[in-house]
Amino acid sequence: MLILGIESTCDETAASIVKDGTIVLSHSIASSAEIHRQYGGVFPELACRRHIDAILPVIAEALRDSKISPHDLDAIAVSKGPGLIGALLIGLQAAKGLAIAWKKPLIGINHVEAHLYAAFMSQNPPFPALGFVLSGGHTLMLNVMSVGRYELLGTTVDDAIGEAFDKAATILGLSYPGGPALEKLAETGDEKKFPFTPPKVKKNPLAFSFSGLKTAVLYAQKKASPDDYPDIAASFQKTAFDDLSIKAELAMKAASYRSIVFGGGVTNNQRLRDHFAQKFPQIPQFWPSFGLSTDNAIMIAGLAHHKLLSGDFAPLDLEAMPRLPFWIEEKE
Ligand code: KG4
Ligand code: ZN
């Protein structure tokens, strides 16, 4: 089965052709991140305008590199949400137009579910898996029963973890996107120097909260000299990762899991991978290959294979959905 995947939820315009859910024939991506750098975060209107310019060239490149003809495609898949409404609309309109022109079925993909699927592209984690989506817009801990069946265990009550990395990075004078820059700065820092407290959410031990940690970084920075910034970065990073592993441990006490699966931009962080390997040596851990942590269309076309097999096609009036849960709600 050959699927063209299209991604345009935020500041990356991407297209990819994937065979049978795992074999990547091509991948093309255009990023507008450099435009947003001067604003310290994504400027939605500018991101949307760049999608308009980039969408067709990116799709054309993915097709050319794959060496297949559009007639060979079995479906066209597109991120339908969550994301910036204007950005989503551009990918959706392109996908619908091509579906009509080439007479192919359309598949709507949840971008966040696709982040979790990225780890399944080259591996077969055993179920049930404890799943983490750690991105710029989401922090989710899930019981993954199979690809397509998820139960929410905990999410953030305020900032997402990637957002907290970006904000902490800005406080420390680093440019957008701050996550990779903060990881680099932390490499030379002492993570015990600033004993920040892992955040707790009253009445919900599995929920996350990162805005207090970001404020703690701000207070520490105000009193510190730039020489201390690596220590602040390392301490922030350690506290955020301790928080994830504390909650993973709680979840694993309440139910048994055969693996842990990770997805989303923050999983690019090597320190995070080492942290989990060291905390949970007894349980196999599955991470996306590095290019698949951040936004891409490979994961969209990959997950679409499973939707295609279950006949989960979208109508041509499929709408963009800025908010879009894909899980069964939290257990009481
Ligand atoms: O998954 P993603 O590409 O986009 C969303 O769907 O949100 O995630 C982007 C987020 C940004 O907040 C970025 O700072 C963070 O992932 N990120 C990192 C690293 N690389 C990207 N955070 C920490 N360490 C990294 N190495
Ligand atoms: Zn994403």
C-alpha cells in the first residue's frame, strides 16, 4: 500500500510517501522556523503564508523522489489537527484537491497520535505500552493498548513540556526553538546547583504542570550571572525529566506495561533518553529515530496505513480541527 502523507500543522510543511506503514520512499520538508526566530515563537500568520508557498513544491518533490506515479497511490493522508487553524487548512485543501484530481481516498490523521506512531515506524513495541507524547503543544501519558486504542492517564494543566523548554530557553537568552539550544547549554552545567521542585498537581498525581517550573527558572535567572546559565539549564532539564519518570513510575505501579513508547519533539533530547534508560533498565523503551521526533510527514503517511486497513476514510468535507483528542478519557 502506498500513501502520500501531508503535514502542515505548525511551522513545517512536509510531504512523504510511505509503503505499508513503515518503508519510507521519500520525504520532503520546508521549515519556516527561521522566520519565527525574531519573534521568539511561532507567528501563526507568517507560518500560514509560508505553507501556501511551500505546499505544492514539497508534494512535487516527495513524488519525484519516490519515483512512483500518483496513479500508484492507494490514499492521500493529511494532518487534520490539532494545530494552527490557518496552517491546517492549507494542507487539507491541497490533500482534498489531489484526492479529487487523482480519484484517491482521503484519510484524516491526528498529528499527535502520529507523533506516538513515529516510534512504531521501525520497531514493534509490545502492548500494553506506556506512551508519552512530549511536544511543543502536548504533554500526554497514555495507556497504549494497540495502534489506534489509547487511554489518557495524565496531561498538562498548563504549559506543554516543549513549551516550557522554549520559555526557559528564552529566559536564558537562547533563540527559538529553544529546546535543542537549552539541551546544548545544559551539557556543561551542574544539574544539582539549582534544586527546583518537581511540579505536583493537587488531587491528580498523574497530571503535569510546567508553568511553575518555568517561573522558578525566571527567578533563578534574575539572581544569577550568565556564568550560572548552564547550571540553571541543566537543573531545569533534570527537574522536568524527573517529573516524567516520577509519573511513569506511578503509572507502572497502578498497571503493568510491557514497554514505554515515546514521541514528539522533546524526544530529540539525548539526556531524556539516557534518563529513562537509567531509571527503568527493566522495561524496553522505544524512541522515534531522530528525524522523526519533530514534525514530519513520514509519521502521517505511516499511521495512515493503519487507518486505511481499518477503512477509516474521511469525507471530502473533512474539517480542520485545532483541538482533537484521540484517546479515551482519563480513568477516575
Ligand atoms: O513535536 P514538535 O516538533 O512540534 C509540536 O507538535 O509541538 O515539538 C517541538 C518542540 C519544541 O518545543 C522544541 O523546543 C522541542 O520540541 N524540542 C526539544 C528538543 N528538540 C525539540 N526539547 C528539548 N530538547 C530537545 N533536544
Ligand atoms: Zn508536532
